[in-house]
Amino acid sequence: MREEEARSELARLRQEIRRHDRLYYVLDAPEISDEEYDGLLRRLEELEGRFPALVTPDSPTQRVAGQPREGFQTVRHSRVLLSLEDAFNLQELAQFHQRVGRVLAGDETEYLVEPKIDGLTVVLRYRDGLFVQGATRGDGTVGEEVTANLRAVRSIPLHLEEAPPFLEVRGEVFLPRADFARLNEERQREGLPRFANPRNAAAGSLRQLDPRVTAGRPLDIFLYEVREGAEPPTQAAALEFLERLGLKVNPLRWPCADLEQVEQVIRDFAPRRDGLPYATDGLVIKVNSLAQQRELGERSRSPRWAIAYKYPAQEATTTVRDIVVQVGRTGALTPTALLDPVRLSGTVVSRATLHNEDQIREKDVRIGDQVVVRKAGEIIPEVVSVVREARTGRERPFVFPDRCPVCGAEVVREPGEAVARCTGVSCPAQLRERLLHFGSRGGMDIDGLGPVVVEALLVADLVHDAGDLYFLTREDLLKLPRKAEKSAANLLASIAASRERPLARLLFALGIRHVGERAATVLAARYRSLDALAVVAAEELRQVPEIGPAIAASVSAFFRQEQTRRMLEKLRRAGVHLAERGEAPPRAGPLQGKQLVLTGTMRELPRAAAEELIARAGGRVTSTVTRRTDYLVVGEDPGSKLARARELAVPQLTQEEFLRLVGKE
């Protein structure tokens, strides 16, 4: 294909994909299947790969690109982004209406009422129809530049047809209710703290330094204000203008001729809120005429022409019948109150999270208590408080378990953490994820040990910890659903080959909390065998460079469990290498005793490879530039570490200088 032909087809593909993106993400009216859409995108990626000079910034393939950043730049807003005054009852709303009437001196006033989305305010800028910059509200004057992350929000078009030369719009990024619930379930299984509400989830997702993390979370957006680039006569006309450009606007809006109609909207909307796919924290009432808005003006922090009506939080009182502890896939223990069923925000609630041991103690929640419950962020039922005056004396305090309720292993709560965790390597609640991690590419690299096979092994009760993998037989595997002779033989061969993995890989594969690939490498090099590491006290481990208190405590707790000893004995009997082979490599080298920090991207040298070169040369990598840093290795697009190194007069090395220093030029 010639370049001109490619240029023409690329333009056609991009336009077609943009149209389908709008139909799917903005209008919720897809015309083609996911497979057909994926086919268009694959063809676009293929052509752009063959003709990289023809890749454009607004191409659908460019939504997520680049490596994690070291921090956010700031953006000064063209005009201050004001907050809204709140009204918590109809009387306060009437006072707002009276103030508007006094300033407008009897002119007829129409209002436009819109749902107030519980999300994160952002500003988008377009030049010649191309999305060029996005920023958070920040303090209203200065925000954080989050362009790369906003490009990952699929309902934000990267290209607008028939847009003015420059356009600045304001909107709200949010996480839909169903996606928020799924995200919190995943975080709980992984032992991470749950987001309190959709707004926190949206903010946390949008402020990721790695845009690929943002892309993995289904954020959405509603735009509602034209800040620059057009002058529509009314707020209603502004929303219609945004829709015509292809920007996503909330379809719910109510023109109201007077205060009485506004109050009716407030009453009618109240029962509908729970059924919406996104969370709202009220309604926004705006003077519709933009000319009247300018006449009304602004206070220092809020406009005089708009107000937010906030509905009262929905709460209910019920009785705690029991408190149970659930174990997540990373061993995190989460207490849950079992309640007498009660209707709340449109649904029947019979369970409520108690978050952690500290929350139970601070609120003094007891079995048999009457408690006030509400939905946090109108999604997650939680216990707010105890009705102490209703106590009879028969209530029972809850004692948090020191043994896992699933497998009986020791429960450990690390200093500074609110979450307690099971330490059992064969705990059924964690076993699926532990086996997948054990066989992962960075671990023992067992090809064929994927989620379907692991699930089948567990259902068949063939594996109770990672050690059992090495005793599987051909007959065992052939009993599994859809497991053919060839795939069974391949899996057994891959399991057998994994016996030869280096100690660092095995140590990482064991899934010890806080022990990543780097820590595993450090510990393997220092102790040379699992037997030697297993008897080292936490106090000694803390003295090892790069091994902090959290890693030391976690390693020590892991090796003192009976389940761990049983699994290691299986690995030993199976012939898995539990020690490094050969003599320890010499530690002397050109970087002996030196501390290095890496910043930017190394050409044709992955960061992991650079860290390995430093370790072999006797040095060690740290993440922060300090006065003890000996060298900063500077790649392309360095971050704030370079400025810090200059400030502290830390010597800098280019990639070429670094390779010469370690003898790898």
C-alpha cells in the first residue's frame, strides 16, 4: 500500500471509530458489535504501525500512551472556577430566589435545574477541534494538568467537528454506580482500602501518575459549561451547543418558569435518584439567562446566579444480629455486620461494612446493638453510629480474631496499617490468587497455569498449596474439564521446568506480602537459601539494605507459619531448588557501595535491566534523590528528580556514561 492510500484509509478509519465511540460512550446507542469495533481498531493499529509518520494526536490509538510520570504539572485557569452555595431546605432555596429577584429588579427569571453529579470537576481545552489540555479544579485558580489521564476517558472525544478555533469547557468526571461497586469489590479482594464514595473513586482514578491505570477504570463525564469559545444566550442553549459538538451532556434538565416549578422538580426527582446509573448529591439551580448571570455577578467563592440543593442523607435504624469476618483474596480480614433487614435508599439492606477493627472499637459496635446505617456515597451500606440509649445490657462486645476464620493461620496486623491479614499460604480464601501468582511470568513462569486451570484444580480438590502442583499426574489433569492429552503434557512439562528457577524467582512466587521482585532479589543474594532466610529474625532483616521494617516483619511472619513449613517441605521433596546453586558472585565492582537513582526513559535499556547492571556492579538503586545519592542516571524526559539532583549537586550520568561505568558500553 502506498502512503497516500494509507493516509486516506487512516482518515476513514479514524472518522468511523470516532462515530462509533460517540454512539457507544456518549449516546449509549451502539450500531456494531464489540468484535466489529475491535476489528476496526486493529486495522487502524496495523496501518499506523506500518506508517508511523501518519499517526495523529487525535487518533483513537493515542488515548493511552507513555510511561508513568513522576508528578503532575500545574495549570492556571483562565478564570476562577467557583464553588456553589448550598441550600439544605426549601426555606434556604426561597432566600436565594429572593436575592436573585432583588438584584434583577422584577425582571422575569427562568431557571434551569440539572442533577449535581458526585464527581470531580475538570476543564477541557480544544484547539482547532483537537483536545490539547485537561486540568482538575484544584483550588479554583490553579489545578493539576491531567491531560494524559483524561485522554483515557472514552466519552471525551479527542477530536470535535465544526468546533471554534479555541474552546474551553467545564464538566464533571464520575464513576458509574455499578463500576464503583465492582472496583470496591476488587480492592477489598486485594486487601486495599475501599473508596468511600464514587467521587473519591473518580478523583483517585483520575489522579494516577500512570495513565494506564486510569484507562483500566471506566470513568465517564458530563460537560455543562462553555467557559470560552462561544457565547450562547442561555444555559440551556450552552448544553445544546455542547451536544452538537459531540460532547457528552446529561440529558436530564428541567426549565422552570418560577420557584414553584423548581420546588416541584426537587420533590419529583427525590425518588428517582436511587435509580440513576450515577451518584448525585442534589440538584443545581441556575438562572438560565447568561446575561442575567452576568448582571447577578459573583461572590469571592460562589456565583450569585446558582445554588446547589442538597437532599438530606437517608439513614435507618436496625439491629446488629451478628458480626462476621470475611477473608479477601490477599488475606485481608473485613468485619461485616449482619442486620435485621431495613429499607434504605430504595433497597433492602441486611449487611453493612464495619471497615476494620479500629472502626468497631471507635464506634463501640456490639452484637445486639441498635445502630444507625446509611449508604456511604449512596452505594455501600455502613454503620454510622450506635443508639447507646437503647442498650439493655445483653449486647455482646465483638473480639477480633487472632486466627483466620477460614484456615486457622495466624492473623497479623502490621504497624501503621488498619487492615489485619491472614498469613496462611494454603488458606482457601486466598489460594486461587496465590496459585496464579506462583505460576506467573515473574514468578515460576508455569505456562498453562491460568485462571481456568487453577479454578478446575481447586474444584477437583487436587491442590491445597503451591507445593501440590509438583505432584500432579497425567491422570489428574485428564480428569479436568476440557483438558486434552497434549495440553496436560505441556502443563506437566512446564511445571517440571519450573523446578530450575533461580531462588529470587521462587521467593517472589511465594507471594510474601511486600516482597516484590527487587526485594526477592536482594534477599536471595544475601541469604542464598530459603532455609537460611527462614530462621532470620525480623530485627536482622531490617539491617539489610533496601529491606525496611514492613518487609522484615512480613517475611518473618510468613516463615513462622506451620502452613509455610508444610508447603516448603513439599517443594523440597519435589526437587524444587530452594537455594542458589554455585558460589555467591563476587560483590566487588565499579559501583561497590554506591547508591544510584534512575529517572526518565533509557533507550533500548529497560529499567529492570539497568537495575540488574547496577546490582552486578556492587551498587544499589533507591527511589529518592538525597544527599547520600552517589549518581543520578538520566534518561529521556527526566522528571523532578533531575531538579532535586541539581539542587543537591548530585553527579549525573547519561545512559552512555552509565554503561561505560559498569563496563557494558
